Amino acid sequence: LIGKPAPQVELAPLEGLVEAGRPVPGIAAADFARGQVSVVNFWASWCVPCIEEHPLLIEVRRRAGVDVLGVNYKDQAVAARRFLGRFGNPFSAVGVDSDGRAAIEWGVYGMPETFVIDGKGRIAFKHVGPLTAESLEKKLLPAIAAAK
């Protein structure tokens, strides 16, 4: 999918997820073609590697200054909210992929996976598996910089 448009999926918001008194939005296909680079991360509360990489997603948002959009995969809303409450919420939007259809459209093999989307809505980079400090420095941050 590298170089191709991000799949046109509409994902409902995670029920009950609120930040700063406002509901956190879901993900719309139009979110990817706003002229700004964004990062999409597929995750789940039951995914142990997702827990391990989570602090790095917070770091991505802080250091790269891009929106990080989360796709919550085949999870229960209460468990997903508990996960974000415990570990922090790096996501400006969280879409729910309750049946796994979005993951299929995106070519996801397993949790977690992370994508960089350029400002025109094309997939510029894909990272399979959990981010590590090394992959953040050597792959993801350079991919975000190149997509800008």
C-alpha cells in the first residue's frame, strides 16, 4: 500500500472516550487529505506489544508534532478506555474497528501496526509490530520528516 491512497474507511468514535470535557472523534477518510502528515496506529487493549510501544506513540505526538490517530481493533470499549486512562492517550482521534474490516482494508497483519500518511492522503510508510526506541529514531521519525 506504500504510495497508494489510505483506504477510505469511516470508523465510529470509541464510545465514552472524552478528553478535556469533549468526546474524542472517530476517524473519517477525509482526515487523511487535509494537507498534513498524520500517523495511524492499530492497537488493542489486549495486545501486550501495544502496551510496550504506547509510550513511544506519546513521544511521536510530542516530538513530530503530527496527529496520531488510533484504530482500536476488535476490543471492548470499556477495556480500551481503561487502557488509555492507564497509559495516556496520544490519539487526537480513535476509531473503532470492531469487526476487523478496516484492518483488512489497510493490510494489517496483527497488532500493533503503524502507518505514516502524507498530506495528500497517501501511505508513505508502514511499520509492522511494536515500535521500539530504535525504530522510532531510525525509521518512523525520518519517515514522518520525509512525508512532510
